[in-house]
Amino acid sequence: MKTDIEISQSVNLTPIKEIAEKIGLKENDLELYGNYKAKIDFPTIQKAAEKEDGHLILVTSINPTPAGEGKSTITIGLGDALNKIGKKTVIALREPSLGPVMGIKGGATGGGYAQVLPMEDINLHFTGDMHAITTANNALSALLDNHIQQGNELAIDPRRIIWKRVVDLNDRALRQVVVGLGGPLQGMPRQDGFDITVASEIMAILCLATNIEDLKTRLSNIVVAYTFEKTPITVGDLQVEGALALILKDAIKPNLVQTIYGTPAFVHGGPFANIAHGCNSVLATKTALKLGDYVVTEAGFGADLGAEKFLDIKVPNLKKSPDVIVIVATIRALKMHGGVKKEQLNEENIEALTHGFSNLKKHIENMQSYGIPVVVAINEFISDTKQEITQLEALCKKQGVIVESASVWEHGADGGTALAKTVASVIENETTNYHSIYPVGASLEEKIETIVTKIYGGAGVSFSQKAINQMKTFEDYGWDRLPVCMAKTQYSLSDDPKALGAPSNFTVTIRELVPKIGAGFIVALTGDVMTMPGLPKQPAALNMDVLEDGTAVGLF
Amino acid sequence: MKTDIEISQSVNLTPIKEIAEKIGLKENDLELYGNYKAKIDFPTIQKAAEKEDGHLILVTSINPTPAGEGKSTITIGLGDALNKIGKKTVIALREPSLGPVMGIKGGATGGGYAQVLPMEDINLHFTGDMHAITTANNALSALLDNHIQQGNELAIDPRRIIWKRVVDLNDRALRQVVVGLGGPLQGMPRQDGFDITVASEIMAILCLATNIEDLKTRLSNIVVAYTFEKTPITVGDLQVEGALALILKDAIKPNLVQTIYGTPAFVHGGPFANIAHGCNSVLATKTALKLGDYVVTEAGFGADLGAEKFLDIKVPNLKKSPDVIVIVATIRALKMHGGVKKEQLNEENIEALTHGFSNLKKHIENMQSYGIPVVVAINEFISDTKQEITQLEALCKKQGVIVESASVWEHGADGGTALAKTVASVIENETTNYHSIYPVGASLEEKIETIVTKIYGGAGVSFSQKAINQMKTFEDYGWDRLPVCMAKTQYSLSDDPKALGAPSNFTVTIRELVPKIGAGFIVALTGDVMTMPGLPKQPAALNMDVLEDGTAVGLF
């Protein structure tokens, strides 16, 4: 069987100019990055803005398990299949972080015959967006430390700097560091830490900003530190929002690539969904909506994280809610939620499947509670038995939700046409009545409690003393009505990664709040959510290579 | 008067496809990065390899002063002027580091009417080479720390790790840091530090490697640490040279851009010349030599640093020595070498000029000692008086060296035709007899002593006890016959930045040796040469901005 990279390298790519023509873009509308990648500039985006929005399909999933769910694969395959049945469709995905690529997860370009290409480029440096974000983030750190070094006119308290440095790598040794050592010429010693780039507030800003002016305003609003008097210090106070925006001037433009089947795909922006808001950029999704009749996009991790943030944080910025939500599940993963170990997933187990369905059921109810129709997509595996499929269909039917199987990994567009027809039919026949899960004007406490009780199914929230103090202070700063971005494990509906299925009677502890005023939300940290992953004992990097002719080896 | 960026933005750029046609490249030979930047792939480089080398012109300068010398400007203007007088010329330059761009120095794309374009792109992210090098460097750090964390099979001594992390920024707070804090799950606590990316050994390797195989071999040879038994640990021991090469697979390909006059310019690789070898990549220079009849290239800082390293480190890898060396000087800078303060440079001062000529004289003698003809180029300033010019011409004549003025900053190609004719005439009429300043087989001690006494004009070398011990150990490791890369202040021929002109009777102290086995040389650290610059009180970043239409503001 061919690997993903072998399949991708066997495809004869179509020049991106021709892909762009499918959605009405001319060569002049593109900034080419080689023959197969392009950025879309603002004049083109503005020109398209007059058109009507297409239909929006949000793909999400159950809580991920080591069995794999294949959300990106279904997103891509569904887009290909919609095109195949005659719907002019554009895909909108996040771009991968190099950290997981070099670590254990691999890339984020789909799999099998449902991939976005060129997968090597997208998974490595792509058009440099991640690097620009890393650079802007760290330039801000350097300018901040330099301000202190050069006399500290703003009276920044070095103990109260909340802006961290970043690298787009998994590097645990950088989680907690001390910088500025070596005497008075080498800066002010202080505690610092590095996050992974995709956890940077600048990534969130890039994904929410609608133009350069909005970008600058948001950058300017970033709170980086507090003074000795505890007054917030912003990027605007340091007067460097212009320099940061300059560094980001190309990164903010959406990237256009293609799938194996030549479907246009915007791959742009990539905040993690467990520590950030987990969706691709508003600019890319908006542009896709203007250029396609149907847009398939995904939100990170399970529907409790990515989809909740898509619906409560991104939609108000996008000014367009999904017309249908597709929840991806696999029989294998549901069996894991039902208690089966990874080694025994190949054995039929109706009881475990039925038990593990509780996880999918909760996500279905959650998504329906936003007033949007739901379709369940079963991502088929060779080990699925006929009885298991029948049982899952029955469970979904009992829940009043449409279910459809797809085999796009193996069969590409052909494997997704049934799902595509179902999704198109739901869009044509059902109406949406989108509303956020919480009122815009609710307090941070109310918003967090709503998410925990309604979405996670928890009994309540326990706030640490630190979080309670912060909520009080945030009132004084006028930050107490912002949306909340939950930082929580992706593996469970609760804050305990080991609690699979649909746990109940649990309390979620809010350890700390992190203001992301530029992004426009407050991050609520639960438990020990890592903002910098580590590498495994055998990192994927050990298998990577490049041949004399430049062919990439070992990416997946 | 227009600023550099205003001049550059007023130019109607020619599509890079058409620029490439001038040197026999077709669109298929290019990897486009937008309409005005391209990379040249290996098949194209290999195809060109069969051609004969063109003539090589190396541009260097006196020791830099705050008055400015304009070496890049002359390099670009000379290339434009050679084309104007009918010589098919290609320029080969280094690419800028973002650190100085955001700090105080500004970009490195020339000035006035002698610029490479698009200057905003080249000075910001360009084609991502710096980011790829940063990423490869830091991926290696992460993999190294992960190896220790995951059991340390190779028995790496955390106190003896010599591989540092990098950022492509001026960030003094990162010079000395402690990483791995926070307990056993966050890595092994140890001292570390960040260099600027252009000081990374990976930058040096990228600039010396001739193909992917050579790149992998060099990466594999990098020494990153020593074991508890003091055995060197290489990238090959960690088995990650393939992953690093994969990260660098596009960065290693030369970048093609254009000057204001449409001269093809390879801008690729950019190691600093005070802490690294200071020349653009061998691959770019070699490709330029195959495609142009004349190639103008430059080496960093003064001839004591950049040109010495070009001649003793790069030439053996390039397998081609310069046909002529152009030494750039300004009357203002020579007056500073003669003791005049910056505020008084506008006043005529024949005596100071005559005194300061000692610096130029020493560089002329040095360059001639390599067996290569020398031309002095006076980069004209409005404050130069006729008498000063006459005096400088007389001093050069006395030295038996041809001198020619140029005003390419103000007049572009027209301002450089006299210099171009002189340079072309020297190439046509004079012969070269290149030889390295030291025998390949000499010891490190002999090589360092030769450079200090013959090139710097010093009385001798004082080695610290540490350096003496290292030389002994390096013999055991078989590193004792490698070329030497001096790390020295650029401001003086000596190791004292305040000793202008041509100091004598000084001793240079070698503090420490740093093995760069992948690059293939040993760095000798004199005094306190910084491998990570700091930002000034008013960084250039404070004046940067980007307009709503994407126009860059404040780059220089």
C-alpha cells in the first residue's frame, strides 16, 4: 500500500493558475509561490467581497483517540465529492505547525486519496506564514526587553511580563527559562518561557483580522506586561504595532493550493484548538465563501473545543454561521470511548460501540443546541464489521440525526459522494437558527459556567483563587465581557484526559485566566494544558530525509 | 531627496522571467516566488555547470566607520555599469538578516540608485532562507535536548553542549539563558544561549555546500556536544542530518532578483563576517559564474575580515579565485581613520586624509599579497573636495594601484561606467597568481599567527590557556589542520575597535576556539566579539509601518 507522501508525489499537479480559474480568479489576482502555491492579495479579496456568501459546512469530530478519526481527510474528501456531484466547492483548512510534523502527529494535509498538495511544502515552510508569526512574536519580546534595558520609561515590572517567546517546534526544554543572564550589558534577568508558535496570540490575531487596519488595531491592543503599579502595558504603548504588522503583511494573505482532485483549497492560519481558538483564518474562510458556492472547513480537535470556538468566537468575526455541521466519527474510536484498548480495536465489539456512542451523542446534542443541522460522517475502516455499522446507524437514527459513511482515504472523491449528496440535501432542505451558547454580555464566570455545564456536561466550575482575583481585576480593565477561549485537554469532554465517553458529575477547575486582548478573548486554563509540546522518544524527524534531486522522504 | 525605499518603490520591476532570460534561463528553470523573485533548482545548476566560469570581481573595503563606505552600493552599481558598457554581468550578494534591519544598520540591498529589488521583500522574509536556517538550527537543539531527556543513550554531558539556539533578531536578553527549568518533565536544566541566525554554523554550511549530498555530509559532521568522556557528539550520532537537510532543501537553492537597472542578481546566504565567513553562497557565486561573463560579488566588513575569509575559506570551495579585487573607500571614512570626529567630516582635511590612508594602504598590500590585481574605488560624497580627491589619487598612485571614483548612489549605472571600464581593463590586461595566505597543511597556531601578523599587521598572538588546551585536544580529534575563521571586531585591523588607521605593535589575544566541523573550519574568538547583537535605544522598528494596501514604510 502506498504511503500518503508516495500518493501525493504520484499526482501530476495542475498549475495553481488553472485551479484559481475554477473560482473566477485570474493570474493577476494571484501572488505565486512557485507553480502550485499562491497568495490572494487584498484588492482581489475586496473585489470578491461584493459577491454573496456560499454555503458553509463545518466539519468537526468526537473527542480524538489514538485510533484516529480523520477529520481533515473527511473535510478534503467531502470537498472533492461535492465538486464531483457538481457543486462548486472550496475547502478552507488550517496550515500545519512544524512541531507536530517533526514530532509524533505528522502533518495536517489529510491522508490517502484525500490530501491537499504539495504536501511536503505545506507541511514544511509553505509560504512562510508560521515563520512570520514566530518572527513578529519574538521581535516583540526583543523590543520589550530592550525597552526595559534602555531605561524602562514605561516602568514595566519584569516580574509581570506575560508575553512569551515562541518557536514553531516541540521543545520542552524551552517551557521555562531564565533570560537576561550575564550582567548588566546582557539585559534584565527574568523568568520567561517559550510557547509553540501556533499558541501565540499573534496567530489568533492573524486568524481573526479582516484587513491590515484591523490587524494593526488588534496588535496594538495586545497586553504584554504590567507596570509596577499593575497597569496593563500594550504593544501600542511600545509603539511597535507598525513594525509587527509589516512583518506580517504577507502572512495575513490567504494561501491557495489544490487537492489531489484539483479542488481549490485555502490553507491559512493554524491555531491549536486546545490552547487557542482552533480555526483557519477569517480572511480565508470569507474569501472561500465569496468564491465558492459551497465551502467545507474544519475546526480543531473535538466539537467541545474547535467547534465551540468556531461557533462562539469565529462566527461573530466571520459574520456567517455554518449551514450544516458534519461530525466525524470512526467505529474504532467509538469503541475506544467504550473502553476497548487500542490493541483490540480490530475485534467486533457491539457493546463497546454502543457504550462509546455516548461521546458522539453528546457532541450531536451540543451542535444541535446552536440551532444548526447535524450530519454524522462515519470514516470507514477496513476493520469495521457490517453489524457495527448497522448498530451505529441505528444509534444515530434513534438520536434523530442523519448518518452517512465515507471512504475518501481509500477511494477519494468517489468514496465521499454519498456523504456529499446528504450534506447538500440537508443544506437545501433544512433551515438554520444560529445563536451563540452564551449571551455576548454575560460575565466571564457565566460564560465559562455555560460552556462547562452545557457543552462539556459538567456539574460546575471551580475557580482558583488566582482566577477569582483575575476576574475582579479584569472588570477594572474592562475585559470582563469578552468571549472565553477554553484551554482544555482534547481527549475528554471533561478536563481529565482519561475520562472517555460522556463523563458526568465532574467539576472543571479554572487555574488561571490569560488576557488575549488583541485577539479579543480571555483564555481560561484548565488543569495542565501544555502551550509547548515535547518530542517523543523516537521523533518523526529520525525518519526524514531528502534525496539528491530534492525529493522529500519520511513526511506523513 | 527620495529615500532608498521611495526610489525602490518608484521602479517598475521587470518580471523575473525576463531578467532570467538575459542569462539564458527559461521559465522552466525557475521556481517563482511571486513575479520578481525566483529560486534556481539543482537541474538548472547542473545544466549550467558544463559552461566555463566567467570573470570574478571581489568587492571589499577599508575597515568600516560610522561614516559609511557603501560597499554593497558600489557592488550593485559596478554590476549595473558593467552591463551598461556591454559586459554580460551578474551580481552575487548576501541576503540581509532581520536583526540589523529592525535594529540600527537597516537592510543590505544597497542604496540610492544602486539597489537590488524588491527591497522590502529582500530585507524582510525574502524566500524564507533565514527562517529555514533558524528552524533547522533550533530543531537540532530540540532533538538534542530530547535525546538527553529520553534517556541520554549517547551519554551527552549537559555541561558540554556547544550547540546554541538562534533567532534572526537582535535580542541581547537571549545571549545567556538557562533552559529546562520546571522539574523532570520539562527537560534537563542547563546553561544555553542564543546567537543571531547568521552566526549559525548551518548558515556557514549552507554557504559552502555544493549540493544536497554535500549538505548532508556537512550537517552530519557538526559537533554539538561532548560526552562525559569528552568524546565529540555529532549530528550524525543523533541521526538527524536527513531531517535538517529536508528543512533546508529549498533554502540551499540560490535566489535570483534584479537591480534597479534590471541586472540579474543572486542574493543568497548571509553569514556575518566578524563571527562567520562573511560571503554569499558558493552555489550562488558558482551559478553566477556559469551564467555571466562577469560576476561582481562582495565580502563582508573590511578586507581583513570578509576578503581574507573569501580568499582563504571560500575560494578553495568555489574552486575559482577573483580576477580583480575592488577596495571601496570614502574620503570621509579615511578622514575618520585619520582621527576626525563624525561631526567634522564635512570640513576639508588633507592631513587627516593622508594619515587615515594608512588603513587603505594596508588593505591594498594585503590584497596584493594574494597575487590578485587591486583597484581602489572611491565612493563619492557631496562633501568631498577636489583637493581631497587629488590627494587620495596621488596616495594611491604612489602605492602603484589604480584608483577610480564612482557615484552610483546618485547616478546609478552612469555613475559607475568609469570604474567599470577600469575594472574590465584590469581583468583583460593583468594576470592573477592566487595563493592562500597560509599553507593548507599548517597548524591552527601557524594559521592564526600568519593572519594576525601578515593581514592585521600585529606583532604576534597571545593564546589563552583555554585556547592552548583546545589546540592540543583538536589534534587528538584530527581538527588541527582545518582553515581558521577569525572572530574579530570589524572596526579595526587589530582586535581593539578603537584602534583606527593602521595600528602596529599590537598582540591579538585568542580567547577560545570553536569547532565548526560541518562548515569545515575552526573559529578563533578574539576579545569580546558578540554573536548576538543588541537593539539600540531607538530601534528602526519604531519607524516601521505598513499601509492598508500593503506598502512598506520605514525600511532603509
